[in-house]
Amino acid sequence: MKGVQKVIDHLNKQLTLELTSMDQYLAHSKMYEDWGINKLHEKLAHEFEEELEHARRITQRILFLEGVPDTASRQPINIGKNVKQMLENDLAAEKTVAESLRNIIGICEASKDYITREILEDLLDDTEMDHIYWLEQHLGLIDKVGVQNYIQSQMGSQDG
């Protein structure tokens, strides 16, 4: 099914953002693992997988619309130097992703591409209700208990 080129172009921009977020989560996850902060490592490894799923869904939709997915492009990633900075950088990246999704949802609405809109609304819900909410919650915990207490609380296994 031939899609609207403007929608395909914006889906490719969104794909770049999702892949960039994925790369940033991977780097931060591995840093947490190296530092022995296991709960954060496991959570960000999970977020990496979710971003990969978002990228997969966008790629499938681009292909369905007879576009060519750009899986090579990335934005610069922002690797933090400490736990708080890493969480802040991840939150900033997710807010950029959410803003872009809202923009593309409007473009899909105007283009009468309701299926792509629905897919993107699902991704936006996950971005806002899971990723952004969790990051804001954990940055709030740092403010409440201090970074050292927060880090200590994140050192055990996520399962334990």
C-alpha cells in the first residue's frame, strides 16, 4: 500500500530517535552493570528491548507503506558521567521522542493515515506512561533520599 511520503519521512525521523534512545539505553545499562548497580542495569536493559520493539514496529510500518526504512541514522547520544546525569539524559531523550510522536500523530491525522496514527499512539502511551513516568519517579527519589541512598537501593537484583 503506497503511503504518503510526508508520513514515511517523519516515520524515518522517528525511527532515528528510537534507535538513538536504544543506543543510549544500551550504553547506560552496561555502565550500571559495570558499576554493580544491578537494578538499574536490568531496568535499562529492558528499556533497550522496548526501544528495539518500537523501532521494529516503525520499520514494519514504513515497509508496509512502501517506504525505505533508515536504520543507519542516529542522533548524538548523551552519555552521563554519574547516575543522576544518566537518568536526566534518558529523560531528555524520552521527552524528545514523545514530542516527535505527538507531531507525527498530527501529520497522520491530517493525512488520514489512521492505522499509523494508532501505532504511534500506542508508542506514545508506552513512552509517557512507562519510560518518562519511571524516569521522573526515580529522579524524584534522588531528590528525596539523596543520590547515595538511591544508588544503594538500586544495587540488588531487580528480582530480589
